[in-house]
Amino acid sequence: MRFADARTLISLCGAVLLSFTAACGGGSSSHSSTGGGSGSNTQAIVVNSGPDNNYANGAFITVTVCAPGTSNCQNISGVLVDTGSFGLRILSSALGSLNSALPQQKSASGAPAIECAQFVSSVLWGPVKTADVGMAGEKASSVPIQVIDASVAPIPAACKAIGPAEEDLASLGANGILGIGFFISDCGGACTTGSGNPGFYYACGGSSCQVMAEKTTQQVQNPVALFPQNNNGLVVQLPAVSAGAPTVSGSLIFGIGTQSNNALGSAQIFAPDNNGNLKTVFKGTTYEGFLDSGSNAYFFLDSRATGMPDCPSPESGFYCPSSPVSLTATNNSGSGSSATSTINFTIANANQLFSSSADFVFPTLGGPNPNTFDWGLPFFFGRSVFVAFEAPAGSGPYWAY
Amino acid sequence: MRKFGTWIVFLTPVLVLLWASPGFATLGEDASSIQADQVHLNASVRVVATQFYSVHEMNTPTGTTIRQYVSPAGQVFAVSWQGFSPDLRQLLGAHFDEYMAAASQTAHRGRGVHIETGDLVFDSGGHMRYVVGRAFLRSKLPSGVSRDEIR
């Protein structure tokens, strides 16, 4: 993900907003029957500049983290809502004193389990710990989460060979990441073996870390899939946005077809292929695509395929057409169903968008990503996007909208 | 679709490769660096020749596919990858630091990098468990080769 780093940042009012409360799980425990999006299975999302006051198109949420089985809890705000990853990760600085109360996961030989969480062009390094994780009226017990804390052990060379480690608020732009894509564990079967292990999990004795096999249930988990109810998936619901804005509000609704506010209705089901992608057709060519609330723009193709120039440095990760460009693409299911939908979207000049210093919500922000369609947060505006989890929690994996 | 030639050769990994220098190289290096990569990555290799270059395709034990594009002069002018993230230090060689600088500057959540400022063109994207990327050197692209062929 990229962000608008060229802007002058007015700091202060954000910082780390940690409100201390004993209300573990926060919110009502009653069940809504009104379908108005305000029931106990609904947690508010805000799209704004985030806790470091510089994030473009970041969807943030508050997560309650507790020492397992206790009322020792903290509400962590400014956690990025990310359908493109799996599992909860929180900065140690945001956890504060709660960090030491969270049990450290150990390897079979008793060494601390420390994770190199691999994102596309960065890594997060830090211990796997256990916590109760709550949102709205839901709470998952004893969930393996990652505490982002590069101080626990030196980052192994193989981990650093993937990309820079984001270790703090300044580099992450968020107090954490809530990975709620359709998989339940972050690495999956590949990390359960000795050979062919991509190296997410390390057993660290002192400063010496070795890749270790990690059972899928021990891996950092999508906490929503571990809720006692409304755990088969979720809905990301954001309003339509017609122009740049400082902030918009939406909802993360837990469950699919479990309450009156999360019925699939007429939404079409897009199942992923083996790589976790659907198919996107643009000008007659089929590309891999995916729906990712954690990407802050439409990232697709390149200037040659789209005719839109990259922005000048340092914003070369975005498109800068001279005037807004209207585009059409078609999403098809990656496997199984015959779902198809046409998407009309517009890309505007990112530098011009960023020139409005008050705005951090951009429905027309786009950037290059050759041969791929990353349907980032702007895609979610004006839609209810369903994410159905894989078994055993849900009947996915699929997206629906 | 790329215009592949008609012949395909399967290179049988031979023991001597295990003794190849474990040089950290590839992009911009000569083709012998691929052998070092193959050993380092414990990968099998398939070579596909086209009119203008050959593609050395590796599949690593993690299921990651890596393609290295070799010019007639024997130089690696492009690499691409898909799957779990590969060892980019190994693949990018001398250009790794450019990638790291760009990723540190613009990546705010690790969802991709686009570099197209100097000789190096670099792109990555995707999501957790599945990363797609490519890198090439503009000055080393053989004539007649489109960047669209590198994927």
C-alpha cells in the first residue's frame, strides 16, 4: 500500500488514541433485529488520516485486546481494516503495559515463536502472543496475534530479503492491522512443513532464530472466524463517496446470513482461484484481481495499458492523468460460479487530489500494478462487500457484492 | 501471450551446481548467476527460448515461480516472480537497495511498490500468500522486446 507522503502533515490531534476501559468486548451484547447496521454484530469503520495523520484511504477500526480470560483490556483504535491479509497485528507501542500480560507462544522446544509476517513489499516482525480479541458484541478467546516489536530479536536475513520491516507508527501509519480476508490462518499449509516453508514463523533462542513449522491453528488467526457467533464471514460497508473528503464512516458487520443486517441478498459470489484471485477483464484481456480494503487505491496495469502517466516522484506509485479518466472492467469469479459484474470507475490526478490538504478520502485514486487488478478501498465505497471465510468457520472462501 | 519459440530444454540439475559460487546476483549479471540462485533457492529450472531471449523458469519448494530473462549476450535483463515472496536480495542483486529505499519511502502498508525512475523498473503487488512482481533494466532490454512480455 502506498500513501500520500508528499503532503504537509498536520500532526497532533491523532497520535495514539488509547482509551482505557474495562469493557472487554465493548458494546452491547444484545442482538439487533432491526438490520440497521447498528446491532451488536457491527463495529464502526472510519476512513480518515489515521493515527499518524497522513494516511490516504485508510479504513480504521477499534479493536479490544485483552489478556486471555481477564478484564485487563485495551481498546486499540486506528487499526487498519485489511481484507488482503489474515490475522491481527498490533504495535507493541500501542499495547503499552498490556503487552507484558499477553502470553508468549512457544515452539515445541520452548523457544519464543516470532513471526516474519510477509506483506507484498514489507514485513512485520514480532512475537506471536495470545489474546482475547473483541469488536462490537463479539469476542474471540485466546487468539494467536502478532505483536509488532522488532526489539525482541534481530530480524533474520531471509526476512529482511523480502522488504523493509515496518516497526512503528511512522512506518506503519496505523496502530495495527486487522487481517480479515477469507483465510483463517495467515500462512496456511505451507508453513506447517519443514521443507518448502516460506518462513513466516521462527523459533528464537536468544538472538538466533530458525524457521519453524507452525500448525495452522497456532498461526496468527483471523479473529472474526473465532468469534462464538457471526463467525462465518463479514460485510465491509462504506458509503458512496463522490469527491475527496476528510473522513467518511462505515461499518464492519460480522456474519453472513446470520442476522437481519448481513443477508447476502442479491449479491453475486466470486470464488477465488488457487492463488486467491478472481478474474478481471479489461479491454478484452483477462487479469488476476482481488478485493483488498487494505490497498488504498485502485492499483491496476500500467501507464502503457491504461494510457495514464505515473505521477512524478515521489508519488510515482499513483496515476496522474491530466483530467479524470472513466474506465470499465468486468469481474468474473475465479472458480466455480458464473458470477460477473461490470465496474465503472474513474481515476483522477493523484497530485491534484493530494493538493487538498484537508482530504484523506479519495474515491478516484489509482496507481500502477502491472498485469493485476487490485480493487482497493475506492472499490468498497458505495458497496456492501461480503467476505466469506474458508471452512470450518464459513462456507467460503469467496467474496460477494 | 508471449511468442515462445519451438524448442524447450529441461536442464537437469547436476551436482556440480552445488559447488557453484553462491554469488548474490542475477538482475544485470550474467546467466551463470542463475545457477547460484537455483542452488540458493533449491529450485528446479526449465529453459524456454524465444526469438530474442531465453526464459529460465524456476519453481521453488514454496511453490513460488521465478522467471529470469536472459539476453543473447548471456545477461539477465529481467526477473519476475509469483507466489510467496522470493528472496529479493538474491534476485535483484545490486539493485536490492533501490527496491528497499523505494519500499521504505512509499509503502505504507506493504501492498506494492512501483519504481520507474532510473534504469531499474520494478513492480510488485498482490496480497498475503500471493505476491506478483517483476523487475528489469531498461538499458538491457534486447531490441524488439516489449516490457509487456516480462511477467
